[in-house]
Amino acid sequence: MTYDEALSQRMRDALDGLPAISEKKMMGGVCFLINGNMVGGAHRDKKTGIGHFMFRVGKDNEAEAMKVHGAGEMIMGERKMGGFVQAEEEIEDAVFTNLVSLAISFAGSLPPK
């Protein structure tokens, strides 16, 4: 995975104005956090060149997030990451906003780190 500024900016724009937002380079891309808790991230696959967003929606919201058109399981290596979903960079704005909202809701419910 590699960092991609355009993908990261789309996530920044979606989180703009929320308090306690920070960024951290992780997993080859950049992750966005609220009060130290991961909301999601953005990266570009080195092999395919395809950009992806990941959203930490929590295990309780995962089934709901998977119903969203364009969302898929988050796989790291060969392991499914519970509580996370991913979407490709061409995801429609309304779908992107829906997944961001689920991720903000989950991360915002956690105690600050």
C-alpha cells in the first residue's frame, strides 16, 4: 500500500470541521483519527494501482455497512479485519458520506486515547 494525496484529501474534506481530528501514517497509507481512535484511511495498492478507502465502522455496524453499494470486506494480507469495510476510490459521494458517518459514529463512541 502507498500513500495517495488525492484520496487522503477526500477523507480530510469529509472530516473537516470535526473536533479532535488527527492523521497518522499507518499500514502504508494514512489513517484519520478522532480523539486518537481510528475512523478510517486511504491508500493506493502498489500492485494494482487502485485506490481504496477503509472505514472502521465497528463490528456491530459491519453488517449494515456491507449492505452499502460499493462496500466490501477489509482484507489485510489474507485476514479479514472485523469491524472494517473498504471501498474503491470511485465510490459515489453519497455512499462515501454514508460510510464516513458510520465510521465517525463508531469512533466517536469510544473513549479518547
